[in-house]
Amino acid sequence: MRHVLKRAGRCAVLAVAGAGLVAGLAACTGGTFDIDSKPRAPEDTIRVTPEDGARGVSPDARLVVKLPSGRLERVKVTQVEAAGPTEVPGSVSQDGLRWTPAEGIRLGLAAKYSVDVVAVDGRGRRTARHTTFTTAVPEHRFIGYVKPENRSTVGTGMIVSFTFNRVIENRAAVERAISVTSDPPVEVAGHWFGKERLDFRPREYWKPGTKVTVRMRLRDVEAAPGVYGIQHKTIAFTVGRSQVSTVDAAAHTMRVVRDGALLATVPITAGAPKTTTYNGKMVVTEMFDVTRMNGATVGFTTKDGKGEYDIKDVPHAIRLTTSGTFLHGNYWASPDTFGSANVSHGCVGLRDDKGGSSQSPAGWFFDRTLIGDVVEVVNSKDRTVAPDNGLGGWNLDWEQWRAGSALN
């Protein structure tokens, strides 16, 4: 009798010591051991497509998690990104046997995905599976170069401008993937110049103090057959004070107005009769303490092919157009030229000293200028600057501007 009790006591001790042995120890108390109760391997019960370790998966590939029986308790599909994981939305079917992504979800290109699944069988036992796969890397990609720079402070005339490195055939998809918002909010519209440039601006100049955010969600956007975007970024800039300068080519003056108040009227020289200055609103896009200007780069050449001018040290140079219109310091013309005659090849000149002086009219204006400031030329015997020559979009009225959107 003591021998039987001793054996029973040992069984009790073993049952407590090893929870994993509970099913086997049931035989000590008269139970039976079901050899078919051992769970099958996760890959035998939880089926994931694309398969584990798959590479080069098409973004249009079928993504599904299935069970032959039981129910899916938890499915988490994650796109692994440098900026942090992004969960793919989806849902389990009513019978609990199938998970699929939400309608309209498309896999990203050049991305890694992880799939984590927990399933429960008819006896309440859980099985888990983890798989990964990577999608195809597109052979052809496009990116957009944007102005202004992130975290910059700009003038009220700043236009957000994208230049793309490839021809954009699906302009609506690309424009839809870019948003430009502001605080305080204003309506902002896009305008395409050809198939490689997209600009954004509000109806009127930005108000001073406005915070502007540009969100680029171009990753995986198909801009042309087989050409996909790779950018997913956000930039922001602040609009500074308002400064609009009006150049009167006939009066040889420039009125500089800051926040509605006249700062100064500066004597200038504009384009000579045969090389007049464009009329219209132009926006400052670049500023150089000193730069070289060679006439050959903008079509002003002599019979031997050399530039009509080649000045290696032009001071206080402010770019107004892509084609080469600058507002800059001029030390080589006679001082009495400024305010009385137009002698340039189309630029607007302000009196300056060789090497540049902060005390000169050119230096004074340069020190008070921001990228995005507006310079408007009036009374010149030339046409209005083209809206795509630099940031000349302010020369289109609002309806003309909005008509250039691919989303209309």
C-alpha cells in the first residue's frame, strides 16, 4: 500500500515540474494520449502568398493569408521603411479563413514586407507564422527637384517649383501625389509647363508670416510606362516680410516697397534700345556676392564667336530669369549713367564699386533681398517675360494659372 502511494506521489511531483509533459502524464491517472493532437508546422496550416523569402515581387501581386480550417486571430502585414514601419490595412473574411488587403491597396516598389499571423484551430490551440518578401526594384525611376529649400525664409512672391528628371506622361497622378498647404490656409493650385516642370502658387502673393508645407508622396507613382517615383518626403518654409520692387525702365528708377511702405527710390540702368529688359513680374531665384557674366552664354557674341562682354567679377548679382536677366551691381559704367540712360544687355544695373560695396546702392539692395522677393519691370519697350522663364508665373491671372493644372 505504501508502495502504491509512493508511485502516485511521484506522478504528482512530475506533473507540477513539467507543464509541457501534462498530456503525457495523463496516462498515470488513467487518461489517454492522442498522438494526432500534435500541432502541424505553421507552414502546413497558415498559407501566405507571396511565399516566404520571395524576391522581385510585382507591386500588383496577390497578397493573401489563408487557413484550411480554424480561424485567423491576428494578421499584421508591415512595410519596413527607413523612416519607420507602415502597417498595410486589411481585413479577415467572415468565416475567419482568409485575410486580404483593403480595396485599392497596392504593394510598394523596392520595399520589404513582413507578415505575422496567429491562427487558432478548432480545439483552441494557437499557431503562429512569420514570413517576409521583397518587391521588385523598378529599372526606371524619376525624382523631382524642388524650390525653395527646406526650412528657408522666402519673399512673398515665392512659387513652389518642381523640375523632374524624366518626362511625365501621367501628369495628373504626379500632381495628385504632391500637396502644398499653408497656415493660414489659402487655395494653392498647380500649373504644368511642359512635361517636366510643375509649379504651385496661391491666387495672390503669400501673406508675411505664412508657414508653407510641401508633401511629396511620389514613391511608387507611375509617371510614365515603367517609370516610378522614389521620393516620400516633406519640406517646409516660412514667408518673411513683403518686398516688391518696381523698376521703371523709362524713368530709370526702382522703387523698393517693404510691407507697403516705400524704403527708397534707387537710380538704375536697364536694357539698351537694341537689348531691352523684359516687362513683367519676376521673382528672385538666386543671389551671388560675385559672379562671372559672359555674353556668349546668353547669345550675345561677336563675329569671332566670343562674348560681347566677359566680366569676371560682377558684384551683388540677383537672378530674375532662367534666360539670364539679373539685377546686379555695375562698377564699369559712369556713375551719371544710373538714373539717366539705359545701356545694359537686358539686365537691371545698380551703381556699385569694384569688388562690391555694402554702402553702394547695389550692396544696399542686395543686403535687403530674399529669395522669393518680387521685382516688376514696367515701361520697357519689350514683351512681358514668359511665365516659365524663371518663376514668372505671376504674369498669368488666376484662371489662366488654374487652367494649367492636370487635375481640372
